[in-house]
Amino acid sequence: MSKELMVYVGTYTLPILFGTGEVLVGKGEGIYVYRMDQNSGALEFSSKIAGVANPSYLSFDPKHHSLYAVNELKNFEGKPTGAVSAFSVNSETGGLKFLNRKPTMGTDPCYVTVDKTSRYVLVANFMSGSVCVLPIREDGSLEDASDLIQHHGSSVNPKRQEEPHAHACVLDKANRYVLVPDLGIDKVMIYKFDSNLGRLEPNDEPWFQVRAGAGPRHLAFHPNGRYAYLINELNSTLTVFSYNENNGTLKEVQTVSTMPEDFAGANTGADVKVHPSGRFVYASNRGLNDIVIYAINEGTGKLTYIGRRSTQGKTPRNFAIDPTGRFLLAANQDTDTIVTFRIDQQTGELLLSGHLTKAPTPVCIKMIPL
């Protein structure tokens, strides 16, 4: 067990206009860094790096030397684009040092990931519906974009699906394919990834069409790489896929609701995570304000409902599971709290640890050992 587990929290710092038409006034100042007690799950504030505009999603390189944060903006340096910021990570304190910032060639970037060679950052631009690739220099800073892919189309929801809205970009285990859930066109776009040139090329089967009006949002792979789990924002469902890593194709296995049958209120699905053991899947609901828990059949990837747990706050946009699989931290965007749950390793159920951390407009949580 490492001596430290560091927790990084991205926040909204400025007013943000969502696709729903809702305006949220961010209360954060930037990226906040906490130490986690690995026995109790309690968080202790360590540091923050202020002046980072709307760092609403974070990602580390595989060796945790650098952190990358989207700047979820509609304008950057006088142009209609958001940006992505690069930071170095202090190996002793976990503190962050700003390196540089580059435009993402599209508006409202909402998701960032680093490829497994640590040579490229990939970003999903939500409002403009595009995917951007940026090379990483040796010191962790970013170069100008090496590729940009623009999505096209629409779907059945007149308010939310009038145009493309890329919401995530997820690399497969082999670093060969990138899967991009696009909420606006009800497709998971699939690209071949050239890790030498930093380029994306449409796959031979270039997308998977989900159900009309589903609104695909985030996707998580099973540790074995053979299954993928897609949270659909607009119809609050979770779709299970088998994944062929040889040709980058998806096949639907099952779709389940993330909601109880008797819930009649408004809800949107938000995030999905697979437990490091590969035995459980967790998904968050905004509206019902809970996390729903499923067991995974490791032979088929199918899900069986276990239960659900309130996040003790409003709008759990994002949550994270620590690398050991013992704790789950949920970020309640609209009540400015992070709640810690202990995960039952046998049943997958979530048990309140008793620790609630105040954090301003928390919208992304990432954890690394130090």
C-alpha cells in the first residue's frame, strides 16, 4: 500500500450554460488537492491551484507525472474554442505546477484522456461536437492539435439533440481504438488511433447506433477489455456491450434502467465506473441523486441489480473509485460536497463512511497513489 493517496477535484469556477439551458454559477477557484486517509477514507485539504477556468474534467498520464484539465469555455483567446491545461505533479507533495494551455479547436470541452504511450491528449468538445488530439512534449506540456474530427447529425430530442455533442473519448486496452459517445446524435463513434502521428481515422464500422433519444454520455471498459458499459444521459439507461478488440466493434448485450420503476421525477444519467475487481458496475443519477449498483456476470458481462445509495446531496455529476477498490467518492455538484463510501468487497454495496467534505461546485474526482 502506498503511503499517500491523493485526490484531485475539478470544479466550475465561472458561469456555465448547459445543453439543458440551465445556467450554473461556479463557486470553485480551480483544482483542489486532498490527502485521503486510507483507513477511514477521510479527506484532508492539501493545496489548490487557482485561476484555472472551469477545470471540469481531469486526467493523469499513466505514470502520474502530469495532469491535464479541460477548460470548459465557449471562448478562449478571442476565438470560439475551449482549452486544455497541462500541469506537472510534484512527486513528494502531489501539488500542481502550471505548464501551458492550448485550444481544443471546439467549444465546451468536457472530457480529457491521455493515451497509454503518454504522447497524446484526447479531448471531447461537447457543444461543438468534435474530438481533438494534442501531442505531449517531454516535459508534459502540450503542443498545438495534431488532429480534429467534427461530428455531424442530430437525433429525436428537439432540445438536446439538434446537433452533435461529443461527451467522452475512451481508449481501449490496446490503445488502438477510441470510442466517443455523442449525446446529440445517439451514436458511439469509433476511431482507429495512430499513436505515432496522433491521428484519428474512422473505423471500418465507424459507429454503434444506440436507441433513439438515449443520449450516450460516458463509457467505461471492464478490466478484461472485453466488455464496455455506456451510461445514457437522456433516458437514464445503462447499455452493456461486448467489445471486439481485434476490429474495434461493439455488440449490444443488455440495456437496463438506472432508475427504480416507481420514480416519476426528472432524471439524467451522469457517470459510470467499473470496480477494479471487475465484479461490479456503478452509475450515478442526477435527479434521484444516487448511485445504482450492479453485479457483473464475468462470463457474459451482463448486469444484475444489487441496490442503490443516496449521495447525500444534489447532482452527482461525477464519482471515482480509489485504485484499491475500497472507497467510492461522489461529487455533489449542487450542494458543494464530496461524500465518501466504503465498498463492501463481497457484495459491492456502498456503506457511508461518515465523512463529508466541503468542496465548491465539485464536478470531477481523480485519485492517484503518491
